Amino acid sequence: MRLKRDKLMPILFIMPSVITVGVFVYGFISWTGFISFTKWNDVLPNYTLIGFENYRKLFANMRFQIDLRNTLVFTVIFVISCLLIGLLLAIFLDQKIKSEGIFRNLFLLPMAISFVVSGVIWRWLFNPGSIQLGNIGVNQLFEKLGLNFLTCGWYTDPKIGIIAVAIAAIWQFSGYTMALYLAGLRGIPIELREASAIDGADKWQIFYYIIFPLLRPITFGAIIILGHISLKIFDLVVAMTGSGPAFSCDVPALFMYDTTFRGNHFAQGASIAIILLLLISLLIIPYLISTFRKEA
Amino acid sequence: MKIPTTRILIYLILVLFTVFYIIPMYIMILTGMKSFSEVGLSTMWNLPRSLNFESFRLAWLGSAKGGFRGLSGSFLNSLWLVIPATIISAIFGSLNGYVLTKWRFYGSDLIFTMILFGMFIPYQSIIIPLVLTLQKLHVYGTIPGLILVHVIYGIPISTLIFRNYYITVPTEMVEASKIDGANFLGIYRWIIFPLSTPGFAVAMIWQFTSIWNDFLFGLIVTPNPASQPITVALNNLAGSYIVQWNVQIAGALLTALPPILVYIFLGKFFLRGLMQGSLKG
């Protein structure tokens, strides 16, 4: 009798969470999926099914095509820069640096700040100024340092708008990658390096043959985390630039918001959300399965 | 004594990156403290000649004459929202973590993975049904509604944090008390809960920061300015053409202040939450 109760209680206690997640995550995703196949592109719900019509329209939409391209550019720049900066800073901080703690805390501080806050600040920093004002923000700083060739239109320039947003995101997340790598480096037994040094390996060889391969799981995890953040990016873009000139800073999450909540095209918005979810699932599900396998 | 050039180079690069990371903070603090007569955009980088907190006052209280709302009301909204949401989601996380580590059953790992997925989804993919449901429950547009949303979508991360923490609590302790006749609740009450302080610290600090910093849910669930959280109010303040830029920047600093204080004083726990969001076990 007691045994039975002991088996039941844990299940009883986890059930509320399981049901809640079941409904609010999986149920709602299915609901959104259903909406994306309907005609509900007006204020009032209309659940007439029209198949893949919303998806067909979506991929034919110029703004969405620009968004996909922007997402690709943003993701590549953001993920690679964060990995490189993070690794570089972690390796440097691991060299018995004086006041390592101060550096580390400053590098990580942006992680504590809301995307909206950083969006507001970077909007002013990357404001290119005007003929009346002259250079302001970062451009003015470059001018003062004699680095005039670096001044540019930032997010007002359709060619590089999305890169300006990526820089703000790199500012926010590269410290995080540094922390991941630093934890990884600290986890490598010192004996391993010493042994290889005794075997005659120089510093570069130790990095190349011992340390980098051991950091590979961290790189893999960081790519998943950063990649899914960049696919979801929304707050930063809204606060910093909005869609930008000719949608040059636009991203799918913002397009979804505009379509759904400003344009009342609910079914069309739902289709954007589902595409976004599919892209993220491509990254996350293999990651979750591999974690699950390891532990099972 | 000769310092090798590589070491100088390392320090130089570290300092350079420090500049990159603190420039926005520098501008925030600097601009906030300038008087209106010297806040011109073209003198953005200059140090203030005297201390003046007028920008903060306007960002906090707003200005009837200028026609914009201050952030004070939404600062309090965020506080009333974050405190209950943080506590409730930590309680859920603790119980889930306890079950998933000390009372594993057939399928419990699968359940954990399924819960975890909820942490990664783009919330756009649930937001339309969410709004419809909140309207049905008559909590759409209210702070309780927003609390509910944060508790629900906080379940995955708080479960993960507690699960990773309880894994470090020796299972032998639990097994021994089972033999001694302690039951599910008794073990939680007398063994697990008293050991949980670090877990609660990490989970609550993580949830505090991420709920305070949330924008999407606040934007969509509370369109009414009277119940908006501070991030949404800041975005409105900064998106308005009638608000001077120094007031916007002061508002940004006010919005960032609570998480920054948490980071400064409880950074150790914040960092632990950060690492657990990515590295399992």
C-alpha cells in the first residue's frame, strides 16, 4: 500500500506542470498551426481552412524574403563573432591575469541588461548624425580618434543596417560566450597541459591538439544557444531600429508582430510563427535528443 | 624585470574590449547626469560640468507639459509583477526538480525533455492562442494575467535549474530516509527543502532578471499603459519624438538599474543561472 502511494505522489506533484506545459506549449503550438491554415486574416475569427495558402503567400512576400536574408546575415555574424571574441577573451583571462575578476564582471555585465535598454542606447550611439549636427555618437568618437574611414550610416544605411543591430547583440552576448569558454578551460585538468608540455609540445600545439578538441562540446552548445537567440531576435530590433529603411533591419519575429497585432492578419502571422518555430526546432530538437540520450 | 611583449599585448586587448563593453554604460551614466543646457548630441562624449539629475526626474515622473508619461508607474508594475511570478515559478521548479531527480519513474526523462523544449520556443508561436485564452479567463491586459504567463513559461527554466541543483544532492540521503519510513512530502520538507537555498537563489535571481527584462509578453499581453511593465514603457518613451534623448537615456538607466544591482550584489548566483541555461547537469 505504501509503495503504491510512493509511486503516485511524485506523479501527482509533477502533473500540474506537465499539463500546463502540455496545454500552453504543445497545445498552443498546434492551435497556432491550425490558425495558419485558415482564412482568419481580419479582426473577426474565420476558421475556414485554406490549406497552405498563407505559406504560399508568405514565401512570395518580398518583406519575408528580406527577413530570411537578414536573419541569415545576422546569425552568421552574431554567432561567429561571439564565438571568436568569447574564445579569445577566455584564453586571455586564463593566462593568470591580474584583476581577472574585474575584467570578467565587466564583460558579463551586458547580459544582465534588457534588450530594450541596449536597443535605446545603441540607437543613439549608432545615430549617424546629420549635416547640421555633424558626426555624433560612435561616428564622432571615430572622428576624434582620427579613424574617419570607419564612420558610416550604421542602421540608416540599407546595406549594413542589420550589421549595426548584430554589433549591439554581440556587445550583449559575447561576454556570455567568454564565460562558457572560461568555465570550459578551467575544467581542463592542468596535468593534461603539463604532460603535453613535458612531451615537448609548444603552446600552439597544446591549444591545437589538446585544448580546442576539449572545448568542442562548449562550442557546439554555444552555437545552439546563440543560434536560437538570433532566430528569435525581436526586442533589440524594435527598440533600436524598427524595420529600418527598405526593411533592412527587419526580422521574422518583428514581421510576425506587425502582421498579427498591427495588421490583424492572424492566419498570416501564425504562418510566420510556425516557420520561425520550425527553424528553431531544427537547431534545438537534435540538441535536446542528444542530451536526453546521454542521460538515459 | 622585463615584461614579455605578449603579456602587454594581452592586457592591451583586454582593456580595449573593456572599453567596448563599458561605453554604453558610460554614456548612460554621463548623459543622465548632465544638465539640459549641456546635453546636446554633439557633446555626447564630454564630461558633465556639474551634476544635475533633471533627466532622471523627468524620465521618472514624466511631464504633463511635455505630454509624456514617466516610468514610475510602470516601474512599480514591474515590481508587482516580478515578485510573485518569481516566487511562484521557483516553487514549481523546486517540486519538479525534486521529482525528476529523486523520484524518477518510467518516462520521467522524456517528460523533462518535453518540458525543456518550452524554454527554447519562439513565443510568437503561442502568442495568438495565449491572447485568446487570457481574454476568455478575463485576465488579458492585467498584471495578474501577465504574472500567470510568466509563471507558466518560467516552468522549463526553473525546473532545469532545480533539477541541476538537486542532482548534486546525494541520492543516498533520500534512499536512507525512504528506508527509515519517510514519505514523499516528508523527505521534501525535512531533507530537500532545507538544502535548497542555493537552488532558490539561482532560480529566483534568474527569473527576476528575465521577467524584469521581458518585453514581448508585456507588449502583447498588457497594451494598456496603466498596467505595462517598465520595458514596454521605456520603449514607448524612447519611441516618442517629443521626448529629449537625454530623458530617454535616463529612462534606460532606470530600467536597467534593478538587474544591474542584482548583478553587482548577487552576481555569483546570476552567473550560475546563466551557465545552467546552456550546460546540462
